[in-house]
Amino acid sequence: MDRTRLRRKPQRGSHDAAVIAAICDDALVCHVAFTSPEGPVVIPTTFVRAGEQLYIHGSAASRMLETLAEGGPACVAITLLDALVLAKTAFHHSANYRSVVAFGRGRRVDDQAEKLAALAALVDKLEPGRSAACRAPNAKELLATLVIAFPLTEASAKIRTGGPLPDDPDDVDLPYWAGTIPIVTTRGERVPAAL
Amino acid sequence: MDRTRLRRKPQRGSHDAAVIAAICDDALVCHVAFTSPEGPVVIPTTFVRAGEQLYIHGSAASRMLETLAEGGPACVAITLLDALVLAKTAFHHSANYRSVVAFGRGRRVDDQAEKLAALAALVDKLEPGRSAACRAPNAKELLATLVIAFPLTEASAKIRTGGPLPDDPDDVDLPYWAGTIPIVTTRGERVPAAL
């Protein structure tokens, strides 16, 4: 589709579903953009991928989720920053990243089995197996929670890897360090809740 | 202003400029939402804060930057994920985060001194002092680069810290672990560029 055509640096792009899925699965946060009467709005939220869709959730009072539930047009970005790229020239400084941008309309998940499965997947994303190691939502909690499915069918990925671009011949001998600084995201030591 | 009123969980919110500034300065990536003829679009990009504005930059061919340069309404989100919060119930699982959402319109930076200062600040954000340790942009590079200032005057911060919410009395004795898993972002060992 036209709006997933990669306008900038298409050589970094991909429409491969496996590439898109891997980026989604590595990320814990997505950014959801929608249109409000006052203009565009973008809100961060946790999410999980299941097949060719994303699930997001939250309070039934959330304006972002409400807008998606109503089927308004939206855009979701998922971004992983992998490294800072330092070149001999300011101009060639860059970043290595993996990102997905998906366009579409949300769908409110009303089917109880799908809703429970989505909520379990959201919890399992925080820690594998976690949905079996906590109490599942009860009827009241389910009612207070809105789950939205968002399609990945109109999505593209963009990836930059490697070092800085080759310098222009005039810059090759500049006495500056060039290379990459990895950005590493890890899980720290678990902190038990206060009793 | 009305659109920075915190609709959800206002007790987590702040309009304090110092709080907003600190979150901006800790983050390397922001997400910029704008409206296109096909609907809302959100794009990740690097940025830097200077006083009460953000600077973003990129190719003069970028549609996102072009839209901002034209002064169209936009929204910028900056998000830091600090921890995953595991509770005894699926419902109370959460995340600790610090985020800023800013509404406004971009301004193309045409003044050459401001443009050079913004580009230096963008490079210095990757590594302190870096703008003095690489070649500054030349006239051709400056021409190919669009720099946009975006105001933080209509912005709000939202912060969640701490452990899971207290469980309902019925859930207190459930035999599940509860607590937080810190998400730690660090800079790895520098990798020199291939010669």
C-alpha cells in the first residue's frame, strides 16, 4: 500500500512479516498516534504481537483506546535503538535502530476468549510464563479493561546496522575517532514488593 | 492548556519544566506524530532539548520534517521504560516509566547560528563534547539538513515509580511473586569503525 512505501532510505526497509514480527517481539513499548479534535496525539503503551496483529490494553477510560475502539485511523511505531554511530564529520553521525511503523484501524476485542488470551499474552511478554503465575482477570477486571487489536498488515520495518558511512575523500584523514557505541537494554535484578 | 490536562491517572503527572527537561535529557529517541492526507503518522527520531524547546533534524527530503517545517500541528512523545511491575494478579501488572508528551507546531530553523548550535547539541547528545571532536557541517551539508525547533511550552510529564499496587484483600495471600524487574539501558563498549 502506498503509505507503507518507504520514502526515506528505502534500502534500509523491509515489508517481510518475519522481520516485522522480530522487531515487535523485542520491544516492550509502542507509540500509538491518533487524531483528536485538537490535532495529532501520540501516546506510549505496552503491547504484544500475536500473529499479524498487535494487542494493546488499558483502562476503558483511556481516550487513546477509546479512539482505537471506535475504529479511527491510527499509526503505531515500535522502535529499538541499537547503537549511536559516530563519524569523523558531524553530518555523518547517525544511529543504528530497528523500527516498525504500522498503519490501520483498531478493533475492540469483545470475544471473551480472545480478550483473555490477549491479556495473558500481554502479561507473558513482561516475563515468560507469567500469566500462569498470577491470578487471571476476574469478571469485574475484564469489564474495566479495554483490549484493542491493531493489524500489522499495512506495516513496514526499517533497520540501520553497521558503522558510519564512508567519509568523503577530504575527510578520511581527519584525526577523529569514528565507530559505534552500542546501546544495551537489559533486565536488572528483581526487586520484591514490600509486604 | 486543555490538551495537556492529564486525563488518565493525573496523580502521576507533572507540568514542572524541570521534570520535563530531565526526562528529555535522559532519552535519546522521541516519537513525532503528525497528520498526513492518509491519516495520523508517527515516526521515531533522535532529538535534543535546549531550554524550553526540542530540536530534531534530518534530510530536507523527510516528509515528517517537511510537515513540521510547514507548521502543521504535531505531537511529540518521549518515553523511558524503567521497570516491569509484576503483581499477584494479572490486572495489577504495570510498568514504571517516565514520559513527556508535547503538543505544538514546529518552526524551521533558518538562522545559521541557531542551526549550527542545534546540530552541535544533537551531536553532543550522542557523546558529550563530540561536536568539538568531529568536523562541523560545511555549507553543502547544512543546506541538505533541515532543523526543526519544537516547543515544550505545552507539555506534560507522567511518571510511575515503585512496586505493584496493593492487592485486594482476597488476593494478598496468593502464592505468587510480586515486585519489579528493572529495565536498564547502558552504553556498551565502543566499536571502532573499519578502516
